[in-house]
Amino acid sequence: MVARPDPTEITIEEALDWFGVGSTPGSSETVELATDAAPKVLKICRPELLKDSTDALRNAIGNYWELERDPDDTSTTMNPARIEMADEQRDLRDIYVRRGILDNEVIDRIEINPARITKINNSVYVPNFKIPIRLYANRDNSKGDVFWKTYFAGGSFGGESYPSLIDSTTIFYDGSFRFYDSYSTLAGKASTILNNTVPLKVREVTCNYNDYDKYVDAYQKWAADQSSELLLPNYYVMWDYHQYVTLPGREMENTEFSADTLPIAKSASYHYHFPSGSIYEGKNTNQYIGEFFIHHPRTISERRATQTLQQNIMFDQNWYHLGGPSHITAEWVGTGEALPDDLASMYNISLRFPRHKQDTDENFSYSTLEAEQAYKFRIRNIIENNNFSSKFLELLKDLDEGTITQVPLDTHAYSVETQTEPILSSTTATVDTQSYRSFDWMQFLAHAYNAYGSGLNTNYIFAGPTHTDHSTTYRDNTLYRFADNQQIVLALDQTVDLMNEYMETNAWAISDWDSYYDPGVHTGIEDITSAATAAKDHSLYFHAGGTGAQDVGETIIENILNPTIKKSEVVAYKIEKFGPVYGGSTTDQQLIQKFWMFNSANAPDIMSLIDSQIKYGENYTYNVYAYVAVMNHKYHYGDFRLTKQIGTIDYTSDDVVGTSTTGGGYGDPSGYLERTLTDDAALDGFPDLYCMQFYDPITDLTADQLFTESSTGEKDVGHDHPGGSEFADLSEIGTYSSISEFSTYATNQQDISEYPHLADFHLYLEPCIKIVEVPMFSKTLKVLDNPPNALNVNPFQFIDNSHKVGFDIASESFKSRPYPISITEDDTSLKNDYLHSKNIFPGDDVTQFSESPARYIQIYRSSTKPISFSSFRNNLVSTIDLRIPHEDFNFANYVAADKLIPNKEYYYVFRFINENGVFGPLSQIIIAELVDDGGYIFSLFDTLDSSEFTPDVFTNNTTVFKKMFQLEPNIEQLMLDYGGANLTKTATSQQDSVQVGTSASKIWDKKFKIRLTSKKTGKKLDLNVTYNIQTRDYTTTSESVLDWTSED
């Protein structure tokens, strides 16, 4: 027997492989779907955010996601490389600044100037900003103006090639997010079996075969002949109609349906399923479907209409809010009891998976969200609070089908890190590339508002009670358009508010920063703090109680430039159903139907789907997707400026004369040089100040810098100086260039810096919401009946000269046991399909009995001794039909007979086959022989156990002898093995280390069965032989023996 794996060293997937089922997703018959268990965690990242991506400037700055392999080489993760902030310092303008430190040999620092942030377009409703950014060259690796341009514009320098960092046209998206998924039920079961202390969040996808009678049999045969599964009864239409006719107020009116009281789609669906109304009431179980429904004639137009309507089934917020399936429990799903007996769903496929839920904290803002798993459903709430879910699902369906072309549904490659829970050990992770589809939420809403009548169709139906929101999706008239546009306008307005909130959180009131420069709103620094406090510490301009411009710039670097996980939420689910292509190969499948589920706040913790439109024994594939709304931003770079050196300034302490500009010394109005040059000893290490000219690297023409601006004339800088002591406007302080402190004649094309080169550019930024279609899981399964009961076989001999033996065959009562042993390859395929559909491990008990009765008995016979059960695969000699003539019932037992050749052994095995073609457990292998001793014929019956199958074809396990035989072990069993003994010590001390036998498989303490068979009479005698080792000590000593230890 193979030992189970060490649970401290394997992952869930490895455990599934050990159980022989791989990592196939599935479910179990009795699984409990815990919603507070550990999920599977996916980190999903846009490709342009990774190291060595198409965003060359991001690669140079170093603010990317990078792949890292753990030291044990077992996991790969995506980790953020972040820009770390340097300590604050005063710059040449006497302003406190904090710059980001870059891990780059060429570029040393990065800085944001919030005072120069402007809106890109004031007429656009969506917040949009242009953020000036400055890069500072590394002093130690400065190689001149030509290299500085080559590094940014691309080209060769010093024998090395450099890619261009300047890209003003490509729009990038910063949209990394986490997604929490469930495990297959088999993974959950494996985790429990292997003693995992962390429960897993699991899903359940399984088949349910609930009943069998003559009506079910008739329905199965009728369904098999239908050209489309959409012609079969729909569980939700039947359930809803039953509520419609039994619960007052369930629909608009509790009357017979008509075009006046129901939408056309709902009316047509009801009419197809119940052409004569609720005549099913009072019928026997399954009778309505198995007798009336399948025999009622329908026109071609009715069949086409129902196929069209049921291509898409919608579950909007009204389904969950107005008494939908929240009370359809797992037990009802498995038994079909959510419908009355006269409308019972005989068999179905059910899907159940944990819903992505709202966190308990309803007072949510993006700035307060700490737990990444605590989803906050802002977009979902916008949809639901404005009753937009019906229209949303219908438009989402149109977008998926390609009916809407005005809203791009783009496919992009994403890097996906998958973190799974191992068994009692650290988390493991892998990274691969997957293609996801996505669309822009604002474009989606704008299309819904502007192109209301486009793409109207009727290939869908809403589950649940009728609501006016449903009717507006089918038709375009003034009333419906007014109702929908009210909802859409509110959704648009609230979405823009959400985008402003996103910018306020991630860029610290970036969306309101320009208001500080409005003289009518903020007149200066005294609006941030008191003038008295500001007069003592001018640094409060950029560090005013933690709310200054410096902190805004740092927040932009931390939350906008650095790689971060964006907030996301699941707004809807899609389930695709694929089925067989009739007339094609058995493996071909075609899209049959889609189910759309809105992730309503009123939905149960476990999302469920019951699919009754399936044929028995056919494979169906269900692909489940989540639509994830990701709050992120799009950006592009522009307006690049580089610098050329036009001069340098070398200072000595004698040159610094404070604010004076006479007497031959250099002026120092900001006090920068005075603070830096404290004594002559520091002069040797003091860097030069560089005078530089800004230019456009694309045209090579001079151009204004972006980061600050020059100013002429007298200016207030917020402290005592020749111009006065009044506090300046906030905008002036933040926008002054460094050269403004030294010269009143410089233009905005020149500046000075302690760094040898500068690079300015604008980051064009706009928040956006992307809806990403994320695959969750997929499973292919079929509906199958359970195996029939085992049978009991009693052999006997006919007391005549017919040379016949008989077998009295009867059914045993139901007993939980593992799935029956296979004989043929088809048996193995059926077994694997059943275990996979029901999510049962090989060797686990089947706990449900066969719904259909045993119909056939299969008899296999072989004249040679089998070496396995598959030895019978070509030896089926009889299939006995148990059907009672002219009845709908079968015999419960049967007597079979067979004629034998005397003095020859025959091997028999029997099994039941039920009405659905599922085989039952095998009987014991019966050995039957008629012995003719020359005058009297008698029978010999015996059984052959599977343990007696020949294990090794290369071993001769029979021999012939006359009177005596001797059993003697092989010499390898008797040789002494000294490998574990220390021969430098005494024999007495090492006697337990010496082993008897050098063979890999030893015979000691094992039992062997020896059968003696008489050649004359065929009688048998079994002997059980056990080989033991006896230990005896023949050594006698009168003195103790000292151990001898060899010298080193």
C-alpha cells in the first residue's frame, strides 16, 4: 500500500494528484460551503505595470511590479518595487521638499510640484489632471548633455544602446487588483482528509438524479430526440409560474397571463410550458412533464420563440429582492423539492459558489479601506440603488454578444499570481499570463444614455416576478426611455462623485487643489494655519499640520506612481453553458445558453443555479466568470523637457554675502548657501550649482520648463526680504523657480540646480473604472443515475444428465460502498464520469441508491483463470432482460442455467445493469466444475478472491509432486546482512544490528497460502505457512567482555 503524503509538504493540487483525480474542479454530494473560510487569492496585474514592460519610463524610474522566486524555488510572486521617500530638505527656494529616491544609476531623484497641477480640460465632467514631475540626474554618473538626451530619447552612447523613454502617445492603465476565488470541492475534501487546519472556501458543481418512474423514462426518451436543450422545461419558468398562480400579488396581477398583464417574453415562456394553464395541479409526481408536456403539440413558431427567449436567463436585483431563490436551499436543489411534486424536476445540474459579499462596515470610503479582502461595493450599490440592474444585465449581454459596437470590449493579457493554501505549510504562489476582456464603465453608461434604442432584442428572459424594469429593456418608447434615463443619469453622477473621491484619497485632495489658488476661496498660507505660526516656521507652507503641498506630492508618489492594489468589487456573474453538437463528434460542444446574475446586496451568501434543460448522459460544460469593477486610473506622459548646461557656479565662503548683491559677492536671498557652507572645511566637497537651458528633445528647440516658472520684478516669498514681510499667495510660493531667487532677468527656459541635469514632463491622469471579466472556474459533467444494488448468486447443479448448473440470482439491499469495479473500458469511462460529476474520490463510498430499478443481468464466463476483472471484458455470454412481459415492472430475482463440459473449470461473474445503463457491483467470481469420475457426475463450486489473481506473470507458482514436498526459503532469505552492524565492536553488542536475509522483499512473519489439488478427484486442501525467525543465544561467558573502541 502506498502511504499517504506528508501533509506538511504538499499543496492542494498535489493532494488531488495523489488521490488520482488531478486538479479537476468539482463538487460533492454533502459538502458544506463555508463563506468565512480561506479563499484562493489572485493578484491580477496589467502587463504595462511589470518590470521590462512597454512603459519604458516606468522601467527607468523603477515603480513596477517584479517577479520574485522564493529561496526554496517553490513559489513565484509579484511584488511592488516602490519609490522610497528621502528625508525632507530645503531647496534653493527655501522650501521644504521631499523627493523620491530612485534605484537608477542615471536618475537620482524624482519630485512632484502640486502647486503646478492643473486640469487638462475644465469642460470635461470626469476629473482629469496634468501633474508636473521633475527628474534629477545622478551627480556621480553624469556623462554630459549628449548622454542625458540619449538616455531619454534613445540611441547609442559609449557602445551601449538605450531605449527611448519618451512616449507621448500610448495610454497606460494602472489597474492591479486582487480577486478572491473558491476551491473545488475535491480540494476541500482533500484538505480535510489530510488534516488541514485552515478550512477552504469551496464551490459545488454536481448532478442530481432525483426520481425514476414511467413518466421520467418517457421524458428522457423524448428529451433525447429534441433538437435543442432550450425546448426542455426550464426550472425557473416552472417555479415562477407556480408562484404566479398560487401567491396573490406575486405578479402584476394574479390572473391568467396575457399580453396585457405580462411582458411578451414572460407570456410566451409561460404559454410554452403551460399551454393549458395550471392543469398540473393534482397530477401524480412527474405526470405533467412526463405525460402532458411532452405530448402537447407545438407550432414551429412556438418552438423557435422559446429557443430564442431562453438563450439568456437574467437574475437581476428584483429576483433576489422580491422573494427569489434565497429560500432554495441545498437540500431542495438536490431533490427538486422547490417545485411541487406535480412539477418535480426529475434531474438537473446545480452550481453553488460563495458570493463576493459586502463588508459589514457600510460607512466606507476608499481612504479607510485597509483589509484588501473587505470588498466595498460602491459600483454595485450605484447600480442597485438606482434600479439599473435589469438594464445593466441586458446591456452586458449585448456587449458580450457583440451587438454593441460603440463600447470597446478589449482583450488584454494580464499577469496573474495565484496564491493557494497548502496543507499546514506556507502559502504557495505561481504566476502566469492570462487574457481577460474588459470595458470602460463610463463609456458603458454613456452608451446606455445616448443610444437607448440600439441593440434591442428578445433573446433573454428575466427570472422571477415581473417588474417594470424588465419591460423597459424590451421596448423603446417615451415612457420607458424617461424611466431608464433617470436611473442612468443618477448612476453617471454618482460614478463621477466616486472618481473624485478616488482622486481625493490617492492624491490628497488633488481634485480640489486648484481651489487653494482661487483668491476668493484661499488667499494664502493663513488659510492653512495661523499667520503667527507660519511666521515662525515658513516650512509650514509645504508641511502645514500634515495637510500641505509637500504631503500632496508625497501622496501622489505613494498612491499614483508607486504600484498599488486598486480597490475592486464583483458586480455580476456570467455562466456559459456548452453542450453536445448533434451530428458532430462526441467531443464537440457548442454554446447553448448563458445565465447572468447580478451580485445584489440581497442575494444569499451562496449563489446557486439549477439547470433542468439538459439531456441524460450528455456532457455539459459550465464556464463561470465574475465581472469585477476596478477603480483605477489611466495615464500617459507628455511635454518632455530636458536640460543643457550653460554654465556652472563655484562658491567659496567669501562669495556668500547674504541678501546683498554688491561688493563682488553672490546674492543668497533664500539662505541656501549660507546654510550649506558652514565653514571652509566643507568647501572641498561642495557641489557646483549648474545653470541650464531647457529644450524639447523631440524638436531640439528651446522650451519653457514645466516644473516651476520664472518671475520678474519684486516677489513675496513668505519671509522678511527687501520686498516686504507680507505672506505671499500660496500659488506664487509653489511656482517660483530656483533662479528667481538669484536673478530677475532669467526666463522660464533657464534655471539653476545643484544637480547636473534635469528632466521635466507632465503626467496626464484621469480616473477610470474598468469592468474586467475574470474566469472563476469551469467544469464538464453529465447527469447519471447511481449504481444499482449488488446481487447474491447461489450456484446449484441440475440433478439429471443435462450437464447443467444453475444460478439463483437475487438483489441485495442497498449498502454504501465504493463505486463498482469496472470490466470494460466503457465501464471505466462511465465510472470516471460518475466520480467526476458527483465529486467522489476513488475508494469513497457511494451513498445514494439507484433511482431506476435493475433491468438486466450480465453474465461473464471464462474457461481460463482470470488474472484481473478485466480478463472478463471479452467474455460476456448473456444479458438477461428482467422486464415482465406486458408490464412496466421488472423481476426481482432470476434463475439462470448453463451447460458445462465435464472435468473443466469455468469462472463466472455476474452484475446488474439498471434502466439507465449503469452497472452494479460484481458478484464473487464463482468457479464451477462438473466432475465425471467415470460413472457419477457431481458438481464442485468454489470462489476466487481477487487476492488470488496472479500478481507476477514471471513467477511460476505451481509445481507437480507425487508423495512428498519440502518448503525451503531461497538462499537470499537466509544470508546474513551486516550492513547495519559496527564490526569494530563485540558481536554481542551488535547482534541486533545483523539482519537475516538480503532480499528486498523478505518472507519473515508473513503468511503464505498453499493449495494442494488432487489430479484424480480435483479435491483441494489449503495450507497456511508462516515463516518466523527464532533467536537463540548460544554464547556462555563467565566474565564480562569490555567493548573495544578503535583509536581515531
